[in-house]
Amino acid sequence: TRRPPAKYLVFDLPEVAAVCSYVLLAAFPERRIRLFGEGPVATDSSEDYDLGIFPHFALERLADGSVDLFHNACSFSEMDGASSRAYLEVIERACRRYFSHINHDTRFPRRNPDGSLSLNVLGSELVPDPRRFKRIFKKPRVFCLPEDRCHRGFFEYLYERCDEDKGTGILE
């Protein structure tokens, strides 16, 4: 059987998604690119696009078990903790195979509009439900971010969906 073509979906802040849309439309004029509002946020092969660019709030529209690989690079640690945990819940629900992330371990306190204080979730604390995901690797990150005081102690993570209750947690 022929494997359906891969779909790539980008979720980001609306302003960043707009810039990303411009760059990708200019760089890949031959590709079928779906922008937010042009159709559903969906990954099935019946959807007629190769690359979708959507605002962050559209992530929750993904169907259960519809994504083979989620990757987050350096944004979970920049959000408040509640937002990171909400994204992780969507990933746990919609992820069919793998979840990868690279985030720093620097604590950022921020003041909310109501005056309360919120903290981000450190990259090392961003762990999906161990009953449904197994960590495949944790390896040192190979690059530095401007907020890094030192390059040591920061990692890249890869998790595989295993659903222990379904008996699919065997890794070779």
C-alpha cells in the first residue's frame, strides 16, 4: 500500500504565524498551503494541503490520535505554567506516536494582569503521562539560548506513545 503524503502543521502566535505564512508561501509556491480559516485543522489525507499554518489557539482542534510527531522547540518554557500544561494535555490526547521537545530550564516569573505571579514549566518538568508515554531519550542540547547562563544541564527529549493499558509499550 502506498503511504499518504506527510502533512506538516505549524502552530504559533498569530503574529508569528502571519510571518511564517509569508515566508513559506514565498519559499514553496508549488506546495499546497492552508492558512487559518481556509478549512479545518485536520491531518487526514482527505484534506487537500501539505502544510498548514495556524494560530496557537487552534491546536485544540486536532482530533484524538491524529498526529504522528509533535515537536516543540523553546516555547513551552517561555509560557506560563498553566498554558504549557494545557498544551501538554492536547499533545497527550492528539499524539499517535511521538512527542519531542527542546526547552530550557530557566525559571521565569511573570506578573499576570490581575497582579498574581505565575511561573513557567521547566523543560525537565514537561513530562507526558507515563502510563501513555515512554521516554526514548534524554540527551544534552547541542545549542545555547540567549537566556542560558551555561550550556550544561539542558536537554532534548523524545517520548513514544505506548499506552501500557493497551499492551503496546514494548520497545525494541
